[in-house]
Amino acid sequence: MTTVVLAHSPVTGPAAWGGLPVALGDRRVHTVVLDVTDDDAPPYAVTYVARAATQLRAARPEDAVLAGHSGAGYLLPPLAAAARAAGRRVRGYVFVDAGLPPVREATRLTLMHAEDPAFAADLEEELRSGARFPTWTSEELRDLVPDQRVRDDLVASLRPRGLDFFTEPLPVTADWPDAPCGYLHHSASYDSAARSARSRGWPVVDRDLGHFAACADPERVADDLVALLDAL
């Protein structure tokens, strides 16, 4: 049985997946939920991938589809390379309202400028003044995640980062993609990424559920993810 590996963004914890793992289990989809919260010093991306790969090896799935949310999308190719080095087979990739891996040297900030220029410009200004991101409050996320318990868990999992995190060069993996890819598009912030995925011929599911769709409507996201796995 193919396992879906859920990789959370480095600026959140696994709480960003909300009830999705349970909903996938109800649909007889085996999942491994990564939990990387000790990548607090540079090199951030390399550390995240190394910690995630260790957890993936320990879970011992024979076949895996890697699913990344938000900023984890950038890191799926090096995570796949690490998994294959440990003898695991990567059957595909699913980007869940996520950034697409860079094809040449880039930073998170430069990629965000390409994906959402207005947001990235404001964020860069704040980061260069010494701010960290994200610092959302429960009240700010109320509309995106109506369930208070789920929302509070999400807020508690946030891992605000400074400028050095967002300006660190990301790893680039040659000869990627090496397996089928699909995209779950949930928010306007990732319109550009969804368009790029569609232009590459990947199956794309558009559903206006907000960036934390897995927290807000895990049942719908699970149905869409299962359909996307069938398409892959």
C-alpha cells in the first residue's frame, strides 16, 4: 500500500494538517505525519530535510507519495532524494496550496515575490526591520479556521522566522520531477503556483477553502487528495 507522507511547512508544525490524517485513515489511506520542530538554526532547509528523512526512514513505508503544504513544497525533491537513498520508493508528489520547488538557485523570499508580489514586498519590509513571520493570532485566523480547538492548536504550532530564514538559498534537485505530480489549490496566494502546475500538465484541483483547508474542511480535502492520487 502506498503511504502518503504529510510534510508541514517549516513555519508551522503538523497541526497545520488539522483532521486530514484521520480523514485519510477513514478512507483507508495510510499516512505518515512528519513533525520537524528542531530546525531552528541554519542551514534551515538542509536540517528540515535531514530530520524529515530520519522520520521517514523510521516509518519504513515501502512506497510513498510526498505531500507538502505551503513552504514545504519547496523541499519535496531533496526529501525524495533522501528517501530514495534509504531505499524508499517515491511514487509521486502532491502540493497542497504550496510553493513549487525552484529550478535554479533561489530563496524563499525571491520565490514569494514571484508567487505573490504585494504580500512579499510587505513581508520583506517587515523582516528587514527585525520582525519575524508568521505571528498570526487566533482572532486573525478565525475566518480561515472556524473550529476554536483546531485553530488554537494551529496558532500554538507557529514557528516565526526572521530574515535569515527567508533569504537562505534553497536546495535545487536536478532532473526533477521524477514522478507524477498534482496540485491542490486552496487560496489566492498560490494562484501563480497553481497556474504553473497546470501549465506543466499536472492535475490541479481548485477549491476555495483557504490556505489552512486541512484544518477548516479535512473531509473535503481528503476526498480531493484521494481523487488526485487516483489521477496520478
